Amino acid sequence: MLRFLRHVLRLARLAYTLARHDALFPLETLRIAPGLVVLARLVRRRGDPRRPGQRLAAAFTAMGPSFIKFGQALSTRADLLSEQVALDLGQLADHLDPFPGREARRTIEEELGRPVDVLFSCFEDVPVAAASIAQVHYAVTADGREVAVKVLRPAIEEAFARDLDLFYWLAELVERTQPRFRRLKPMASVRAFADVVRIEMDLRMEAAAAEELGANFADDPGYRTPLVDWDRTARRVMTMERVRGIPIGDREKLLAAGHDLNAVLRKSAEAFFYQVFRDGFFHGDMHGGNAFVEESGCVVPVDFGIMGRVDADTRGYLAELLTAFLQRDYKAVAEVQFRAGYVASDKSLDVFAQACRSIGEPIFGKPSNQISVARLLAQLLRVTEQFEMQVQPQLLLLQKTMLMAEGMGTRLNPDVNIWELARPLIEDWMQTHFGPRARLERTVGEALDAARKLPRLVDTLEKIAERERRRAEHELAVPAAPEPRRARADWALLLAAAALAAALAALWG
């Protein structure tokens, strides 16, 4: 009861904040606490010229760090919100007033167990950037290396824990009272959000992500990650090499420095493609301020708090899906979705193919520089309700990141499509890894793997059959009805034979 009252009071305050920004529509759509919504309407500020998504973004900013992060997460849910609201939330700035430098120093000393003056010969108390979870200070190590030191906000973990408890309560309320929203998996979405935040608040995990991404591009001279200083890194403090370069979103400075914008875009697009399809591990927050272009032209990403993973099956699904779309083979697009289990088997394949055509044709009718692969994926996700498709959380962050990359590309050069610049590499890689020969090689590999496992399977089945035979002989020594006992042994042998037959079918089918 105490938890219920606490959340109701908190919800009342949030409803008031939403009303002050004329952004009550999420509560109205979800039909959460209609009584509170009616009361909140009394203080609604009407006549605000901003779009609904912009008003909601302003309300989330006023609510604090957890809601800024939550708003950014919601920007991936074009299936839940309108596309324009999702786009507006995608512009939600993760900037807050900085906390004092003395607090940063205290955290550093508590985490690393040494005075700041011993760790660094110079430490700038005024941060260069301050976000909802942490802020960054420039410093110089005792041995003369220029570094960037990221420090968590004081008590940020406790603040997020309180807000996550509220989010779980609201998601549970929606699932219990609004059956039509269950397919959107509110509880699972909050859990995914909580997992991301939990990783962001352990800066050792961010440092590990930076190293993993860097290792994946160790042989690429055009893309790298900053070096991690593990001696000056802990749960609430992370120290990395300071990157000297121009923010990738600053068109004017890049041009003034003599950089080829198309070359920068091509490197970025190729790197992102490799991250998703080759490695299944990608930078999930690629806005114009989260990567720098060094004097050599090398692209260096920063801020590795939000990273995405795509498993091998999903990568194969995406590759087939995009290939079919690019070939405008909408029946193949539909078949990929059905085969992946994303569309219920009782739905019409032909009708779903028709829906895919309605998405693809308007896009492919435009010049190449106006084609958005991210919009294509977003609109495909938008048909989920009509065909009762389950939400695929692993694709939502990917779609958002693609949209951010396309937006960055448009700002740098509005006359080109970043995916078009990287098209030769993408087509060659897709043909090598997902063409007919690659599929045949995978089939042969799977058959050989099955062949290697077959002796172990036969041995296991023989042991099962022998154990059942001995059990049957033992039971025959005890006076009882013989038929069921023999039947049990016979069934064991039949099951063993069936398993063996299935294994052989998998090997030779």
C-alpha cells in the first residue's frame, strides 16, 4: 500500500509537469490514471506552438535525468508513438547543469584511492560536457598524457532506482489494464531500458565496450577508439585518451580543415555497416558530437555508454530483408518475416507482401539521396499492429542509430545518401556472406557439424537403450504385469530410433 501511495503521488507530480508543457497525450493514450489527467488539464498551458513531441521532450527535461534517458529510449518506439513524436524525442538533448568540480574530485579519490593531485598533474574543475548520468573533465596524467575523465553524478544510482521502480509499476499497470498494448511488451521494454542504464552507470562496462569496439577495427586505419587508462578507471570513474579532432557534425570546421566530407561519410557508413553485420556490436548513440575526425581523416567515436548487439540470426534476417527490399521483391520480404517468426503463421503471406510493397515503393520512387533505410525499417515496424507482430527490441536501437547516422549525413552533405557512398562495399560483403555460395557453405558447415556430433548422439542413444533394457529386465524379475514393462522398453527403443532418424535427416536433408 505504501508503494502504491508513493507512486500515485509521484504520478500526480509528473502529470502536473506534463500538463504545464501541454504534453498529457501519453497518459491520455495509455489511459493511465484518468482522474489525475482530468485534474492536470486544469493547469494545462494551451496555445504552445511547439509540436507534441517537442513539448513532451521539454517535459522530460524538466522531470530530470531518468526521464531524459527514458525519452531517448522512447524515440526508438515509432510503433508506439507517431513517427514525428519519435523524431522529436530523438532530438532530446542529454545536457544538464554541471555539478561542482570538488564533487568530481571527491568521487575520483574515493573510487581510485589516491589524491587527484597524485593521479593527475593537471585537472580542470570546469567540465567540458555535463549529461544526465555523468560529466567529463579534461586532465593531464602524472606522466604527461592528455586524458578525458568521466565521472558519475553524485547519488545518480539512487535517483534512477526510484524512477525505475515507478516505470515498472506503470508498465505493470498498462499490461494489466490495457490488453491492446501487451504486444508492445511494456515490462520487457522497461527491463531493456533498466539494463542499458545499469551498464551506463558502471563506467568499467563502458571502458570495456570501447576496447571491444576498438579491437574489432584494429586493422582499419580510418576508424579507431580512444585508448582506455585502466589504472584510472573504476565503477564511477573512467579515464580515456583525449581525442584531438573536429566533431563529425561540424560541417564548416571540417571543410575549413580541408576534409573531404564524402570520404568522412563513407568511412562512417562502412564502419557502421561492419559493426552491425560483421561484428554484431555497434555504437548506439552516433550523433554529430559523439565522433571526431582527426587531422589524418581517421574517425574516432567517443561515449560508449549505449551500445547495441545483434545476434547472428538477426543479422542474417536483416541481410535477407534488406537484400529483398533493394531488389523490390516484396514476396521475398514477406517470406523472410514469416520464416523468422515475426509474423503469425495464420496471417496471409500475400497480404503482408502487399503491405511491404506499400512501404517500399514510395521510398524507391525517390532520388537516391532521399532514400532513408532507417525510415524503411521504421515503417516496417509500424505495420506490427495490423499483423499482430511481436515487437523486436533488438531492432529498435538499430533503427534509431541508423536514423541518427542518416541525419548526420544529411547535415554534412544533403546531396548524397551515406548508404549509397558505401554501396560497393556493402554489396560485395553481402554477396560474399549471404549470397548463394555463402548459403551453400553454411549448409555444408552445418552438415559437417552434425556429422561430428553424430557419434556422440549414437553413443548417448545406446546408453539410454541399455539403461532401459536393464530396467526392464529388473522389473521382469519382480511379479507384475509383463506387457506394460516390455512396452516401456520398446518405447525407449522407438524414441532412440526416432532421434537417430531425425539426426540423419538433418545431416542429409
